Amino acid sequence: MKQVSIDRVLTRIVTAGVPAMLAIFAAGQVEAQQSAVQFASASSPERAVTFTADIMPILQQNCQVCHQAGGIGPMSLMTYQEVRRWSSRIKQQVVERNMPPYQYDTDVGIQDLKYDPRLSEEQIQTIVDWVDSGMAEGDPADMPPPVEWPDPAAFRLADRFGPPDVIIKSTPYTVPASGQDRWWQPVVESGITEDRCIRAIETKPSVTGRQVAHHANSSWRVEGAGFGGGGQLSEYALGKIGEIIPEGACRTAPANGQVAFDIHYWPNGVEVVDDQVEVGIWFYPEDYEGQYRQTLTLYFLNGGRGFDIAPHGTLMTQGFHQFDTPVRIDSWQPHGHTRLVAMSLQILRANGRTENVSMVSNWSALWHHSHIYEDNVAPLLAVGDKLLLTGWYDNTENNKYNPDPDQWVGIGDRTADEMSHAWIAVTHLDEEGYQQLLAERQRRPVSEQQQD
């Protein structure tokens, strides 16, 4: 068997995700610029599908943020000539739902998500029909105007909320061009002088630092609360944009606290000098009082206490979690490394019924997405219900992201190790609030709630 350098493969995987975050919010930004653009139906008998009228709007809304000069995409898709050259590859990638890169199954559980960049079935069929019918260019007059792309150094959530109310920066750290995993754990003052309810959070490595920042977690330190007693502020991994706290809930930014960073760097061949990670925080108004507390917490599968995956072997892990009060699940973000291939979230009701909430069956370590449920479908759990998390691992040659199937793989913090957990944002309710939400939407299996 051909031997592959794990350093080289992991470097390629990490580097490929440089500003992955741009892809997530591209759809929303371009949609706002193109509010007058209407997609033609691919099945319409009135005219043929053309590049200018049908394909370019899809590319602008979903693809060009990465596939442009200087972007992370391997080719530019800005002109008819460029797109025609890659048309067969584009067709394959969209049909297999590899692109745009948002790993979330379309036929399992809740589908009503905030900031969902997946192509619709109609858009995919439009691309297929265009390629299969000969790739007509169409009338130049039908071409939509060029898009003004965002500054890659800007906060993406600023498009919705304006500039952050507070920006907290880690102290500088120089990442060498080569070497093993590095962890940088500075503690800085927050500069926040009164308790405030957070509306949104975005953790943003520098533009050059995105290719070496594997993850960047942050937590509060508050005098008298003990280590970790201040709670989690945010979590970032390759591809994630940020977190939005629903109205009615409050994730508190404590007064006079500190922020403790836990930044995992992976050298990839280029020295990054004095890199800093920024956390942008948007607050609710000063008089806002969230009725319920929201937390972001790491939930382990298999207790997180350890496992080993044999060479050319597979593994399944599970974790069960329950709560002392009724809760609402606001978002779910699977986490693993190169051997994780799938993860699911289910609810095991107290009556024994199991309900599917979310499934990612094509996990990729290149893209870490926080799947944020729309408020009216976010799963509700009564006391006695349990969250059931399941992860599947593949250490064989069939896993295209596997750097070396001949190795034993254990749980650990290094990029070459594996992890088995999910970051979940939970709003902690009382019985009155739980019953109120139930009254607002008819109680039925979670997998059907998106039809409300």
C-alpha cells in the first residue's frame, strides 16, 4: 500500500478550508442584492435554460464567493467560458450535494434552518438541464449585474446587525511554518462593564490565520466563579460563522469578566506572524430582559472518556443527555476530525418513542457548521426526555479524508487524533414557558415540525 504523509494530507485538508465562512452567508448577502431576480423553471416549456438568465444567478448566490480570482475555490466561475469548461464537474458536485459545502441531510429530520445555503432541488435540476441540453449562453441582456463581494476581513454578521458592540482580541501568536499542533490560551479583559444579554456572536480568525486555526474556543472567567464558572462564550472551527440567540433567551456577558481563549493552531507550511483571533459580540438593547437562560455546551458521545479505532476498522459512538428542566434546542454542531463520517441527533422521549431531529451523513472536517433551527421548529424536550447523539467513524481506505488507514486512532486534541462531541445551544425553560411554546405549535414528532 502506498504510504501517505499524515502531515501532508492534514495540511491539505486544513488549508482547503481557509475562508470557508464566506460560503455560509453568501446566499443571504447576494439574495438581498438580487431581490428582483427570478429563477426560471428548468422544466418550463416556454424556453431553453440559458447561462445568462438561469445559471449565473445561481452561481452568484451560491458559488462565486469562493470561485473567483483570489478565492479559495480551485477554479473561477465568473464567466460563461469558465463555467462551460467545468460544467460536467459542476453538475456532478451539485447532484451529489458536495457543493455548496453545507453538510446536512435533506431527507431526515428538521429542514427549516436559519441561513441554509443548500441548493434547492429546482436549482440543482436547472444546472443539470443546462448541462444536458448543451450549455446555451443566452442573451447577454439577461445577465444579472456583478456582485460586490464582502471584505474577507469583515465580520459576516455585520451585514445583519451592524458593527459589533464589542470586539475582544486574543493576544498575538506567531504560528511557525512547520511543526506539531500548537495551543494558544491567553486570557484578556473583556472591557464589558455591566451584565448584558448577547444577541449574536462571531469568532473570526485573521484572513491569513484561517488556514492554520483549527478551532478557537472562548469562555468567561468571573471573579469568584471558579475555573470555567463563567460559562462558554463561543466556539469556532473551520467553516463556522457564528451564533444567534433567539428572542426571549439570554446568554449573559458578565460585567468585569475576562475571556479565556483556547486556540488550536495547525502549521501548514506558511509562517503566520502575530496572528490574533477576534470575537465580535452584538448585544440586545440595555432594557432587554431575556426570560430564559441560553447556554452553549459541549456534549460528549461515549462520555468523551476514550476510544480506539483499529486500522481499517470502523466505530460507532453514542451519548445520552437529559435536563432538569424543559429545554429548547436552538442549534446543533457536530464535531470530529478526519475519521468521522456521520453524526445524528435524536430525541428519546420518556414514553420510549425516538424522533429524528438532524442527520449529517456526509461529514467533512473541512466544514464545521452550526445548524440553527428556526424558532417555530426548534426541538422541545420535557423533563424525562433525552438527547441521543450518534457518531460513525471510518478508518478504512474507503474514507477519502483518511490520511492513513494503517494507523490506530484514539481520542485526543491533536488534528491526527479523533473527537466525538457536539456543540449544542440550549434554552432552559420552566414548565410554564414549555407549555406556552407547545400551545403555539401543535405537538407532533420533531421530524414533522418543519411543516408548520
